[in-house]
Amino acid sequence: MALKDDIANLPTTVGEGSAGHLGNHHVLHAAAKDHETRLATVESRASITWSYEGTGTPSLSSYPGIKIGDYIVRKSDGQEWRVDP
């Protein structure tokens, strides 16, 4: 399972005993570290604006160098998309 699935599956109330609490702690700690890494990546470089010549919604696979925080702008109408984590 992906980390986001682990987070989504966290119980709203912690079960009895330390096992439930410890398991939830590990998931939350991993989420915080992952978020910290993503933020550091975004902050470490300026965003880049990429041009999109086509119609419809662009595919990220068409932009191999694109990073979180970059923008794609469709030339025909100026529609803009931001790459989020």
C-alpha cells in the first residue's frame, strides 16, 4: 500500500494498548518525513513554466523534466496547471 493509503486508513480513534498507538505513530512519522522531503524539493529550485501546444489536458509523461511546483500553460487559451505533490 502507498503511504497516502496508510494515512487514509488510520482509525479516527486509537485502539487499546500501545500497539495501535505505535502503529499510528509510525505512519504519521513517515508521512511527515515524506512531506518534509517534498517541500525541500520544491523550495530548492525555482518553478518552471512549460508550454503546452495541444488541446485538452496535458499529460505529465510528456514533460520528463517536470518537477513539483512547476506550471504547464496551454498556449491556445492560457489555461494553467500547477504540478502538486
